[in-house]
Amino acid sequence: MLKPRKNKSFSYTPRFSKDVESNSDKKEVPKYGDFSSKWRNNQGLSNHKLKKGLSLPLLLLVLVVILICMYLLDIKAK
């Protein structure tokens, strides 16, 4: 009367398959010297990004402190 449901089938290919090397244009593992020099260059760049500008929470905190000081000075002036 009722047909049983057929299981869904997916065309799944694992990302790191050891059996099949389908992509011939994969990059080779870089030599040790290349990797370490790239690592040092990237480390230096990431440190400079943090020092480049002030963060938003810090700017908001400074703004709030300035507004509080202005309010207190206005009260004392009256």
C-alpha cells in the first residue's frame, strides 16, 4: 500500500581524503625557511594593527568622562 521512503543520497567527497588526489593544482608544503619567514612577517603586521588606532570602547569611555567633567564644572560655576 505505502512505499517505504528511499534514503537521501549525497555526493559527499571528504576534504582531506588520502585515497583520491583529485586536485592536481594543490600547493605543495612550503619549505621550512619560507614558512618561518612568512610567520615572522605576519606576526609583526598583526602587532601593528592593534597599535594603529584607538578602540571604540576606549573612545566611548573618554567621551563619558569628558561629559561628566563638563557637567561637574557647570554645576560649580552656578
